Amino acid sequence: MAPNLRLNAVAFISPQNHPILIRTFTKQDEGAIKYHYIAHTSLDVIEERASSKSSECYLGLLYSTEDVAVYGYMTPLKVKIVLAAALTDAVARDVDLNMIFKALHMAYYSAISNPFLVPPDTSGAVHDSARPVLAGSPKWKQFRRRVDEIARIVGNPATTTAP
Amino acid sequence: MAGPKKSVIVSYSSTQSFLSSSSWTQILQTLNSQLPLRNIHWKSASRPSIRTIHELDVSLVNLDTIRDELASQIPTTLLERPLLNIYVITCENNDLEAYRATVKKQIKEWHATVSTRKNQEWLILHVVRADTRVQSGAFFTLKGSVLDKVRADFNTDKRERCVQLVWSTGTNNPAAWAEFLNKLRDGMLSAFESAVIQREEDVRRSEGQRQMPGWNFCTFFILKESLATSFEGITLYDDALVVYEELEISFYQVLKEKNLSWFGTLISPSPKDDSAPLLSIDKKPYRELILANNITVFDFRIYVLSRQCELLAKASRLTEVCRKVGVFLSAFGRRLREIESEIPPLFVESWIYSSALSAVDQCDSWGSKVDLDAKRPAFNAGKAELVELARNQLDVLGIEKQYLPCKPPFSSSLLVPRPENAQPKSTESISNPQLSAALREPDTFYDLYIMTTNRAIDLYAKSGRRKFALKLHGSLAALDLHRGRLDNALTTYNSLPAHYAPHSWTSLESVMLTRALETHETAKKPKDRDWIHVLLAFFKTYAESGGTELLMPEESKSAYVSQCMSALEVAVTNLESGSYPDHPALRLQVSPAATLDESRDGSYLTVTVHNSLPCAIPVSEISVHLTGRESERFKFTTTSESLDSGKTTVKLFSPTPCHGTFLLESSEIRMQRLLLQWSHRRTSHIKGSRHTAKGNNTLVRIPHDLLAFDVSLRQPPLVALGATPSLLVVISTGRNKIASTSFSLSAPSVVFDYQGITISSSIAASSSPPDSTPDRITLQDLPEDEDIELLIPHSDVSSFHSIKVTIEVDYTTASELSISRSLRLTRVINTTLPVSVNVEDFFRGNRLFSKFIVSTLSHQHVRILNARLEPPDSERSGLKILACSSSKRGIVTVTPAQPAQFLFQINSDGPVREALSLDITYRMLREEVEFVIEEAVERAIVETPDWKLQRIPVVRKLIQLLEADASWVEIYGISGELHIPGSPASDDVLREPAEVVKKMLQTHKHPTTPTGPWHDIRIPVDVPVMNIVAAAEIKLSMQKDTALYAGQPIPATLTVHSTFHWGTSANDKERQYMMQYDVEEMVKEWLVSGKKRGTFVATDDGTFIVPLTLVALHHGEFTLPKVVITALPLADVVTMGSLAIPNTETYQVHGAEKVLISPRGGRSTFVLGMGST
């Protein structure tokens, strides 16, 4: 793991550009809106990238502001993962970021494969497109926990060595 | 440092005389016109792929003008010195003498100076005149040419360094130059490559000594940078960039090792540093500073960045320039902030602001030279990011100067939260004039802020990044709000949520909505319709996300929502009414079954309302609409005070007594004048997906209220065929005392005559007569538990089997005068009769016998009480009708297998012109049994009055049991005992009364005088006209007891008596008809002799006699032969083109007679006189 890489926020966005889950890891309560904006505006950049680059999931640095660098990732099923990392002088390596994204992707993947995701009484009404959005609902805590865990481990690489 | 020369230098040399000649000037001019060189492929041994140089400028310089500047130790570009030296010789190709004498020596001299130079190539150009060459021919080739000689003398290695140019004045043939240009290219490339290899070797060596004492990064930098400038010189920008990247990495390494002794301080800001154009490489003497080892890191990094950007710009990679600048400004800004105390206050913000904007300007000026159609959006996006970066600095500066509040969205640009009571920093040191002017005056600042933001928005819009632009619009609105330009702010905030809503970015949408609400509040605008829309949209975002996506502190959320709610409560009372569809804050769940109110008409529906908001919602009315199969609609309503957060169960009441299954159509919740509506009806859009259609529509079952007001239709008690049809409307008041009711009937293509209405019920007298208008009937004051029957005539419907009548009825009960209940019922009534009647007539002189055969048309048993044949007007017609069966015949059952027959004798004075009518009193077996059961239940109730309430259910239950099994029918038909099969379930409350009634019915007998309801049909019957009724009689004219023997001739008379009683000419004695008679042959029994066949004249009451002789052919008992009588066509009357035959009926008077013929015994001898001889 790269040292000094601190995640400020992670956002999962559905193929239809609906927010699935936006987690912020900063203390400021008011600052959360900033990351919601980041997640939302990233969609524009992802759109630009996705049209040019095809096969690769990892989209690289989308843009950076003064304090955060925003990286993007798009799963083969077009679920977008946006990651806002605190900007440091050190260059974050794409390999590391790709690894973090893969971990986030797996967290999402295990959340979406929950067979009880869609409530039974609405099975007809809920479209398949609504499924990703449901995964981020507050009902499914495990997904949030896993995302938080990933962010914690990334920020504290020392703990990864522990068994 | 001086900018690198743009071109590669190539020197030329020759004899002075030639160089000053006009032909050389011409050659040089032509050569220059061939330049620059294009599409040079550099295949380097040290590089993996071929580098292509699209265009390379070559400057041709006289060798003498190049001075050796080897004195300088600073490594500069490799292109500073010529890569190639050319010597031009001009002697005739075969002029070997001249060559040997002078030219060779000159070349030798030149060659000696040139070939010693490092990393330089040489080339000898032999210019030959085109015309002389032709002259020379091939005769003297043995001697060899000058060129060959030169080759032999100087070109010792493999590389070809001599080239011949065939030159003719005035012609500019590119082909002539091709070889020379190739050589030029090859020579230059090889020289360049060897130079590069050597320089790279130097760099590597220097890098290897990094750890050694005395190594200097700055020196290394200058050395390595010379490579980059060289690459740049031959337009290999990518390679140049690679060099800078490597240098940057080396710098980071040095940075990591904290070995920055070659640099001055991190920054030693000069007064103008914060506003200097970032990408200009000549704003400071950077190279000198580097060489002097006292450049600051700040300057160093800016230098590297500007060089990189310049190269990128040359490579037309302007988008990357923007990106690089942005990253650099952010990253280095952070570094500078670490030493904030050492630099002037707000230096970083000012520096980033000015640098970002100057970089954009620089990019624009580069961009104007480059064609970047496809990359234009990305370039704009990059510029927009830079402008936004500058704008963010304005946020920070604005907060610092307290021109802007320290809260989102402005505070998002703060990197560290601003301490509460921080002293405003001085802005004195900001050197950007625009910025420092803005920071002196709030309005100027706001103008700058808006201008910068709009610039960013514009660029984002051009690059297609809508979402970035939206975000900036939001910040502009926030500025408007802060400045008190509330209308502007409100307009923006009202329009922004619509952009976030479609993708359910609830968080951002809700922020915009709360801002809009706040603005509205601050502006003290009336809480009008728009405000309510915004508020409802806000509640919607709250409800959709369950409150989790709201970006506000957890504890203040519910307080804020309830505060909004109470504001809404006030607002809705004085609002023009409006409706709002499908709001998600409230969700209604309707129970699938309604319950009856046992004390009055109507039913209750349980509805669970989920309120997703954290506070109670004040409501005034909740209602639910149901629709039935015939699109009748019912409304269930209840009034309510408020709906608490979470689930609330309410009971909705509908006064309409209706039963069946209904579809949940819509529901409404009213808050004073605000109406929230939900449509529950789903129509499946996609045909294929059956799953979506299923289970979406909610069905509600309402049980049947047997005591409720009801209207039913029946066939009238008397159906007269041929008369105006009518139907019976039965109004059952049930438990209600009706104050007034009015109803109308409608059916397709049927006209009801409300004026011709008659009340056929017994209570008609007591209540007020119906008040009928052409389209409605109104009744007043009906007592409870009563059936009021109204007979309504209507137009002919004989073409239909049944008619579907829609009844619209309103009524008010005496107990609840305020509630007007209205029902829309659809009833189907059969117009066909259950029986059919056939008639057969038999004329016997003056009498007529009519036989009526009544058969059932359905599979049901029909019980017929009696059938009567009525004369049209018994006094006048003189008809006498006798029924053949006795009146005590009892009830006849007509089954599909067994029709009933009724025979009547009609005596009349003359022919019957008017129709008789056949009245049949009947009922269906089912009706009879229902009546029997009802009667029995009635009796049981008299004994046990407790069961009174269960009267109707018990009857229904018993009938249900009868329906289950038809085995009781036969026994009932014979004896009247009704054995009800089965019994109600043991836990049924109806079991006990049902068992009692069952027992009673088992001993039931058919009553001697039938009771219960009966139906009547009146069928008009015409008596046929018969012109001639003939009675034929064969009478044996002999004594009564005389024995007859076979073979014996029997004299007989045939008498035909004719009467015209039933015909058109009754009692007309003059009338005559020609008739024909024919005695039937019975060849086995009778031999008939005499006038067997003939004609006669028939008169009224006349008799025609003819004698016959019959001989019986064998013994036995025979009927007499039949006589067929037919009328002959009338000679005088012709109808319809053919001869009219009067209709005739003949009956055989002797038809029932039989004659006994004895066998002839013994022998008879007949003596026949033979006559005299």
C-alpha cells in the first residue's frame, strides 16, 4: 500500500448516474456536501474518459482540486466508483489506486449479490436498474462497513501487516 | 539563457571565387527552397522505435562565419554547432587535370579541419552543369570522372559522402535534388545520433556520481537539460518531455534525501512573485540562477513547469498543459502553506489566482495557433478547471476579508477550517492589481467573483461539463443570497433542484431546496403556491432517502422538518387550492377487504398511512376511490387531525351500499386546500412482461350488506305478449327509513316511459305517489324493511335475450338527512319467457277444440298452476269456452322431457274474429322452493324470535345447500317434502336455525291451495278461419246386429255434411263450393264399389249422400275407409295469380268405428240358370 494515501470520500454511482452510496471520511460535517459535489461533477469527466478509453476499468485521475485528487473507476457493468484522496506531494501510484478500486468493487459486488436485496413484495415493480441503488440503502450496513474498512486500511497501512 | 535555435546548422564551404559567384547564390537559393526537410525517420540504436521528424528547418551557414565557442564550459544544446559540413566543387566532370591541379588540394585543406570535429559529418557536393554533361558523352569514361576520383581520395570508409548535383540554371527539378537531400538527411542524423549518444553517456556518468561528494544537482540539471533542448531543436518534443520528467523524478529523489544544499530557500518571494505570469520562462534569468546554485525551489519548479508546458504546447498537447498547471498549483500551493509564516500573508492564494489565470491566457495564445477541433472540449475543460481554481482562491480571500460567509459552498475551498476568531490577514502584499483592487471594495470583489465564476461556467459549458457548471451556478446563487439579492438567488435555487432530481441526487437536491426555502424565508415572501411546491419537493427528498441523505446535522433535521411542517399548516389555509400528485412522504396501504357498518348502509375500509417524515402531518381529510367493473366509483373518506410519523391506521367510511370486488383507483389526502393525490392504478406498458402487471393493482372486496338499500329489476308479474313490455323495479329499503329517493334507468337502445309508471306494491297507497319527470323518478317517505315495486313500461326489446340496465339512484335516509347516497347499479334482466306454447285446433262442426302444449325453454322445471283460455270479451262475443280438465287438477310440472297439455272446447255462434288469450300462471321450481324455505324460516322465527337477524342468511344458506345437490327435486315434486341435503358446518352460527328449518321442511306437503308468488303470461291466440268444415261418414245400411262375412257385399252410404260456420261465409245459405271426395283404397281389407270418387256441391249445413258397396276381403275387425274431401278451386275468385282454394277441414265421423267381419263357414252352392235351350 502506498503510504500517505488518505481517502476523503468514496462514491458509488449506478449506471444510470444515480448515487448508490457516498461515504465521506472527513471530520467536518459541513464538508460532506463538497464530496457530494465531487461525486456529481466527476460524472462529467468519467463520461469524457469512458468514450475514449474502452477496456480498462481504472480511469485514472479525473481531476484534482487544491486539496483532493479525484480518481475514477468504472466496472464492466458501468457502475462508477469515484474516490477522493487527499492531495499530497507524493505521486500516488496507479497500481495502488487500482488495487483500492478493486477492493471497493468487490465490496459493492458482494453487496449487490445479496439475494434479499430487492424486497419480495415489490419484485415486479423494481427494475433491474434500481438494484444497484438499493445496495446503497441504509438498510444494508455491511456494504458501508466494508467501504469504511477499506478506507481505514488505506489510511493506515501499518495495520495491513497485522494478521 | 538564449532560446534554442530553431534549426539545425549545416555549414558550406568552397573556393572564395565560387562562393561569391552568382551561380552559387542561385544554387543556394534553390537549395533553400527545398528546405525544410520533411518526414525524417530517425532510427536510433539507443531507442526502441523510429522517431519521425515531420519537419526540420536547416539553416545553411558559411563555414567561415562559424566561430568556435568551445570556451564555454556550460553544456548547451547539441545543435549549437553544425551537424554537417559541405564542400562544394564545381569543376567539369571529366576535367581531371583541373581536379588534380587545384581542387584536390582545396578539398584536402577543408577536410583536414572538418573531419577532426567531434560529432560532425562532412559531405562533398560536386555541382555539374547539365549542358556540359551531355557533351562529354561516354567516350572518355576510361579515365573516370572527377567524382570517382574524389571518392577514391577522400571517401575511405563505407559511408558514401560524395554526391553529384546536376545543375542547370532556371530549372527547378526536385528529382535532381533528391540524392543530395538524402545525403544531407543521413549525414545530419548520424551526426546527431553520435552527439546524443555521447551526451547521454555524460549524463549517465554524472548521475552515477550522485552519491559522491561534490556532485551538484544544478550542474547535472543543466547537462541533462541540454539533451532536452536538443530534442526540442529537432522537434522531438516527446523525447524532450521524457528528459524533463526524468529530471523531475531526480528532483523528487533529491527532495526525499533532503539534500537541498544546491538550492536557496524554498522561496524568497520578491514583491511581484505572486502575480508574475506563471508560464513565462524569461520572467527571471532561471538558467543563470541555476548555474549560480542559488535558485529557490519555487523558481526552480516554476521553470521546469514552464519548460514542460512550452514543450507540450509545441506538441499541441494544450489539455495537458492545463492539467499540469492545475496539479502543480495545488500541490505546490500546499508546500507553500507549510511555511505560511515565512511568506507574505495570502501570498499563496494570490499566487494561485494570478498563476491560474495567466496560465489560461497563455494557453489561449498557444491555442490560437494550433488547430484542436477534436480536443477543444477537453481543452476548455482544462481551462475551466484552472479558472475554477482561481475562483476558489477568491472564496478563501473573500472569507478572509469577510466579504463572504464562512459556510458552504464558500467554505468548501478552505483547506483547513478557519479558526473562529482569526484576525483578518493583511492584503497589502498582493501585487495583482485586479485582485488587490477587488479586495479593497466588496462590490468590486463581488463583480470579480461573478466574472470569474461566469468565465468558468462558460468554459465548462463549452466543454460539455454540465455538472461542474451547475455547481458553480449554485455558488453564484449563494453569493446572491449573501448579498441579499434574494430574487436572483431564489430563481436560481428554484431551478437547480430540477437538474439534480432526475438522477436522484437527493443530497444535492435537498441542499438546493433548503436553500430555496431559506431564501424564501429571508425574502419574507408570501408562502404561496411556489413555496409549497418547493417545500413538498424538499419533503420528497427527505422521504425518499429516509432522511439519511440530508446534508445537515442529525439532531436539527427533524426540528427543521417540523418547523417547515407547521409553516405549511399555516400556509395551506389561505391558498388557492392545488393538487400535488404522488408525494412519497405519505404512502397509503389499503386493506383488501372492507367491513360493513351493521347499523346503517355503508362500509368501512381500513387504510394504513405511512408517514415517512419525522413529524406529524396535519391533514383534514383522507379519501380513497374505488372503481367497479362498470366504472362506478366510490369514495371512502374520513376526517383526521394529523398523521403521526410512522404508521397510522385510519378507518374510512363510504355510505354507499355496494358490494363486490373493486379496484383501488386513487387516494387523496387533503390538507385544508392542498390536495395530495396518489394514483394506484397501474397499466402495464410492456405487453411481454406479465409480472409487472400482476399484483400491482389492489383489489378491495366489499361484502354484501343484506339489510342495505337496494334496487333490483324483475320481470313483471304479468307478461302480456303483444302489449307494451314493462319491467318491475323493486326498491328494497332494508333497514332504512327513506326520506326521499330518486332514480333513473338507462339501457342501450331501450326507452323507458317514466310517465306510465304504476306502483304495484301494497304500500303504494300509504306513501306519496311517485313524482316522475321524463328522466327521473322520485319517491318520498318510504318505510323501512319494505319492497316497493314499480312497473315501468319500456320500448320493445324482443330482439334481445336480455337487457342490461344501468340504474342510477340517490337516496337519503330519515336518520341521516345530510348524507346523500348515490348508487350506480347495473342489473341484467331476461326478456325471454321460460315456457313456449304450441297450439293445435280441431274443428267439429260448430265446435272447436284447442290443444295447448306448454314446454319449458330452459332446463328448469316450471310449475304451472293453471292455464285459462279467455275470450276477448266474454259478454259480447257469445263464445263459450270450456276447459276440459277440472280446475282441481293441481299444479303441473313441466320438465324438459315432459310438456304439459291443456285442452279447451270453444263453442261459438259464428266465426271468431278477435283473438282469444291464453293465460298461464306459472313459476319456476326454484322460486317455489325459495318461497317454501322462506315461509319455513318465517315460521321458525315466530317460534324463536332471536333468529330474526339471521333470516336472510339462513335462507341463503339453505338455498346454497340445495344448489349443491339436486337429489331433492324428485321427492319434492311428488310429495312436497323438501329434504335438504347436507348441513352447515358445525361452527356456523346458522347451524341451529338451519337444522330446525330443515326438519320442518322434511314434513312439508304441497298445500292444497297453492301459495306464494306466481307469474302470469298472457298469450294472444287466434282462432283460425276455416271456410268449410266437412264431416264425412260411411254408414253401413243394414240392421245393427247382422253378422257380416268376408266376401259379402255390404251396402253403405257415404254422407258428407258440410258447414261454413268457421268460415268467412258463415250462415250464407247461397254460398256454394265445389268439392271433391275420394274414398280411400284399403286394398287389403275392403273392396269398394260404387262411385268412389266424385264431385259435389257443398252448401252451408248441407248434406251430400252417395251409395257405395263394400266387400270385406277377409275376416277381421277393420276400420272403415277414410274419405278425403277437398275443395276445388273457386272459379270466380283468383288470388295472387292462382286459383284460390277454400280451406277445408274434414273429419271422419266414423273414424273410431270398427266393423267385425266374420269368416264365412261351410260351403255355398249357387245354381245358376243356364237359360232355356
